[in-house]
Amino acid sequence: MATEKKVLLIAESHGFMVNTIEDNIRNAGYEVEFSTIDIKDLGKIKEFPPVILVYLGEYVDKSSEAFVYLKDICLEQENKIFLIGDNIEFKKVFSYISEAAVAGTFPRPLNVKTMVASLDPIFEKITDEDKRKSILVVDDDGMMLRTIKSWLDGKYKVAMANSAMTAITYLVKNRPDLILLDYEMPVCSGPQALEMIRNEPAVSDVPVIFLTAKGDKESVMKVLALKPEGYLLKTMDPAEIVGTIDKFFEDQKLKAIKEIL
């Protein structure tokens, strides 16, 4: 099913530039929904479109709650968020939404036609991602999350969660094809997270592969005792990690074919 060509445009209020952007997007054949950056208005949106455009301004400093809310929405629903503004405004937003979680930026002075022209390839990419296997990577180390995502991007659709509870929140509305789960995390460890996942009927059978920094026999045996689909050492070569994941999905496909036959 094709991705719905709908864009959410967020700004402090309607103004000449915001109206110009909205009109140009509509003229390009897209449906546009507008919302102010106010947290109450954002909370009224029942379903966020695939693409979110945020027109920044001086309001950024006083809208931290709204940006944190948008960050959580994009994590849970895998929406693509794009920022329109200047470098100072971008940096301020990155203190609420990590730069890695922002799909792109459009600097001012804005070339509206160029920005609107970029929407088609953005939606084509989203449609292509919808066909890929989806992986949820769970790790409390932000650098590790971004690193693993960079290894898998392009081949898989990757979502990130920096804690077990964030992962559980994500799984309430999403069902990935695979979960890469950090073994050692504060507050709620990987094994505890796996237990919670197995108790959620909607995702209880989602395959889980552990990520661990420990390769000694005792640590490995603890991981295997939880009966995951596998485990990966963080010290492994990136190509080996990606290859292991590729093989996992290939084996799954072969198993499904054999069951049909």
C-alpha cells in the first residue's frame, strides 16, 4: 500500500512564509495539516502523518515540552521530522531532539520550491522503507544506537530506543521484525526487558537478539539461558554483525518456504 502523501506543518502561528509553504505543498499534490507548536494542539492530533515539517523561530526556547513530545511521537510512530530554520535554531532543537533523530534540515533563507521538490524523493524513500524488514535497536548508549543504525540503514528500517521502557512504549503501537536488545542497561536490564516483551501478547513472539559487550563463557551462557534467537558481541566487526542479521532473516525466509511446501 502506498504511503499517504500527507504532511504536518508545525509553526508558532500562520504567517506569510508559513502560508506560502503550505500553499506550495498543496499545489504539489500533498495534503497538508497545520498545527501550532503548542503542546495542547499537538495533543489533539490523532495520527501524525509520515512527514512533519517544523518552521522554527524565536519560540524554540519556550517550546521544549512540545519538542520532547514530537521526539517521542517520531520514536513511537517512525515519522520523519524536518526542520526549517537557521543554524542557531537547529542547535537549540537538537538539545531536545537528537540530531540523529531529525531526518533533515532546510536552512533559511528558504527556497520553497526546492524544499517542496524534495518531498517526492522523501516519500519514495519512506515507501521503500515500508517494504524493508524493521529492526528496533535498544541500548542506553546513544553513540552505540547511532552507530548500529548507521550500519543497518539502507538495508533495514531502523527504530531506536534508549531504554527498556522506551522500547516497551514503542512496542505498544509497533511490531518490528527483530529486536536488537542491549544486555546491560540501568534501571531495567535486557533480560528484564525480554521478560516484559514475552508478556506482551501482541509482540511476545518477535525475535530478539541480544547485544552484549561481554564475551566470556559465563556471560554468554547467561544470555543463551534466556533463549533469544541469538547474541552479538559489540566488539564484532560491523560487517560480521550485519552479516549475522542478514543470515537471520534469510533463515527465517527459508523456514517459511519450507512450512508452505
